[in-house]
Amino acid sequence: MRNRTAAMSIAEEFSAKVQREQRRDKLIRWAPVIVLFALVTIFSILRFDSFFTLYNLNTIFNQMSITLIIAVGATFVVLIGSVDLTVDGVVGLASCTVALLILNGNNENNFGIFGVLIAISVGLAFGLLTGFIHVRFRISSFMVTYALGAVAVGCGILFSGGLWAQIKDASLLAIPAASFLGIPVITWISFVVLGIAWVIQEKTPFGRHMIAIGTNEEVPRVTGVKVDLVKVMIFMWSGLCLGLAGVLGALRLARGEADVGTGQFFTAYAAVIVGGTSLSGGRGGVINTLIGVLIITVLNNGLLLMDVNIFIRSGMQGLIILVAIALTIDRNRRAICK
């Protein structure tokens, strides 16, 4: 009788634990959507005359585009439990590269679309180098990307001579100024990148391998998955997104300079984390990132309309990130916290 009672008690405890985990997962899944809805509601009430206007909605779309591209690339990196600190440096380097290769005020180059492709390829190359060093020499992604980020910044300054290059290619400068169906073209480009990433994540074996690696790297490895190759390709994807973001950033400013990417790492990774993708890896995805980007963009836009001090806005972002990390990190997989 006692054994039966003990068995029932263990079963009930296990069932209660499963229910708690399910409720927690549901909260994590829906919390970003609830936060976004709350922010839109609050700013609509407090700044109804300026927030909920077509002009401001267009501004939000414009502001989120480059962040979304970077964050989509970062999402895959975070899903495998890694980090890419080359963001600011590679975005700046791609910006300088494209500005110096297309029609500009510093030299006689005029490679047009080929200059754009070369600049994007620079980001791809940095991603390849990052992934190769990371898997070949077993160095943490944090240290590898920290070092290569500094290299990218140095290359950008070296190529540009420390001066920004004025872009004069009218056809390319028209891209960030153009719109389709009332939405900026660069936002449509970011949506295309998002769509490609979603297909890769949800509809391909590569996407399933990526999630599996983030959950427990050893399981896919023993089943024959080429874990190192998947990691390299993920860093290449991140680099590709950084290269594209650098090109669009340069075209939007009509110039290329090494510090175009300054601050992009914080904003993009804040969006990934706030959207619900776990830093532990294996949980989340690009749709979560879209919600996270909207949260960060709407928050900044609304606080700007309310004339809130920029340092207060930065502090609020930090608090939101801290809460998001606390909600999404999987403590069951962290026997030791250090």
C-alpha cells in the first residue's frame, strides 16, 4: 500500500512538473506578442496624434529593416548556442567596401551592382573565416568573433583611409528612397531575407540539424550530422546578412564609413533575445526575432516621440533584455552557472 502511495506521489509530482513547464513555455511563446501589443496600445494612447499615423508607421518600417536583416542572421547563430561579435565591424567594412567600389567621390571606381555583390561577399568571407577558426581550432565563438570584429573595423578604416566616401550612383541611391505598396523597398528586402531564413529553418534538414545542435550537440553528431559544417554555414549566413546590412546602410546614408555598424550588435541581439530565442540554443526562431525587432523599434520610436532621454531609452532596453534572458534561458541544462 505504501509503495503504491509513493508511486502515485511521484507520478503526481512528475505530472505537476510537466504542467509547470508547459505553462512556462506558453508564457515564453506569447510574452513577446503581449509586450508588443501593450507597447502599441500605450504609445497610441499617449501619442495618438503622432504615433498612429501613416508617416510614423512608414518610419517604423524604415527603422526596423536593417536591424531585422542583422537579427535574422544572428538568430541562427544564437539557435546553436553561439554568438557573433563581428556585427559592428563587418557592417562597417561592407559599408566602406561598397562605397569605394561603386561610383563615389574618392576614386574612379564604378562597378555598379558588382560592387554591391563584392561588398556582400566580404561579409560572407568573414563568416566563413569565423566558422572555420571556431570549429577547426575549438575556440569559443565569443573569442573568435571578438577578435575578427576588431580586424573588420581595422580593415574598414584602412580601406577608407579614415574618411567616409560619398556615394554618387543615383540608381543605387534610389533603393532606400523607394517604396512599394507604401512600404520602403529596404523593408521588403528585409522581409525577403526573413522569408528565406524561415524556409531554411522550418522546411529543410539543415534547419532541423541547427535546432538539434542547439539542444544537445552530441546527439546529432553521433547520428552522423556534420555538426562542424552546419556551424560554418550558419556563420556564413550571419556574415551574408551583415554584408547586406552594411550595403543598405551605406546606401541609406549615401556614404560609406567604418562606424556605420556602431551599436548594431546591441540592437540586433536585443531583438533576438526579446523575441524569445533562448541564449542556451535550441529554442526560438526567426518569427520570434521579427516580433523582437518590432518591440525594440516600437519602443525606441515611442520613447523618441515622448522626448525621453536617449540614455533612459538605452537603460530601458537593457532591463527588457535582462527580463527576456531570465525568461528564456533553460536552467535545467545549466548544472553550473559561471
